[in-house]
Amino acid sequence: MPKQEHRVSVENGKYTFASPSDSFQIHVLRHGELWVGQADAPKAVYSMMAELDAARVVLAAARTLAAAGVAPPALVEALTNHDALVDDQGPPSPWTVP
């Protein structure tokens, strides 16, 4: 099966990070348009960092439920799929603590 383009949108689709199927080059799109003047690119990366940390908060809670044996099968399957896609199991950053 040929590798497909990888696209990830953040901040409700405002920013999209796209990597062609044949390289690890990354294009940043803003509102669906290729972002040529990327003076505001740090905002896009910050949005991605926030979403990663938010996902890690949810993953940590899900892993706690799975370890206690009380996670529904669909959640256990989702964790298995996650682990097949990435090998990172880092905790959320201190930024996530209120």
C-alpha cells in the first residue's frame, strides 16, 4: 500500500501541517492556503504543542483506567492503535497543570 500524505490540522482547522507521501518535508497551511510569509508560524507550532499536551492529558487518564482494568474495550483498542502509530508515551508538560 503506498504511503499517503499526512495532514494534521490544529486550532479548529486554522493551521494545517502537511507532509507529502514521498518526503518528510512539512508545509504549513493557514486557512487552507500555503503559508508563504510565515512570520506567525510560531503561533501555529504553539497551537500544535497545546493540542499535543491536551491529548497527553487524555491519554494519561485512559492509561490509568486501562491499568486498573476498568477501561471499556473500545478505549483499550484505541490505546493499542495509538501505541502502533507512535512510540512516544511522554507525560503532559507542566503547562497542563492549573
